[in-house]
Amino acid sequence: MNLSEIAGKEIVNLVTGERLGVIGECDLILDETTGDILALLIPKEKGFFGIKKDKSVLEVPWRNIKKIGNDMIIIEHEGIY
């Protein structure tokens, strides 16, 4: 699967049902030697009118991705977002 095929998909947490963001807004942690994706870094978007008060990110290991569908990516993450 190419990055262009997952760009723009919404990320939804299976545990909470919460929409966490869109792949285009995320960063990836890659293994430099193999090119494998190790984790997604999802920025927290808390605040009014799209102004981010909190600049921290949620790191989701790639193994926590449960399904990549046509419109969204389902992750399983127990932690507080």
C-alpha cells in the first residue's frame, strides 16, 4: 500500500469511537533500514476555532491499527487522547 492510498483517511479509535484526525495531519515514525512504519503521531487538536492549545501528540504503534478501509483507519488505543 502506498502512502497516497491512505492520505486523507479519518482515524477513528475503536475503544472510544472518537475521531482522532486525518492521516494528512499526522506524522509517521519509520524504520530507517527497512522503511516500515513503526507508529503514527497524531496531533492533539484541543481548543476553539482550530487553534491548538496543546501541542502534544498521541503516538500510536502501527500494531494498534486494526483496519484500513475505504474512508477511515480504525485503531485500538486505550489511553486518554
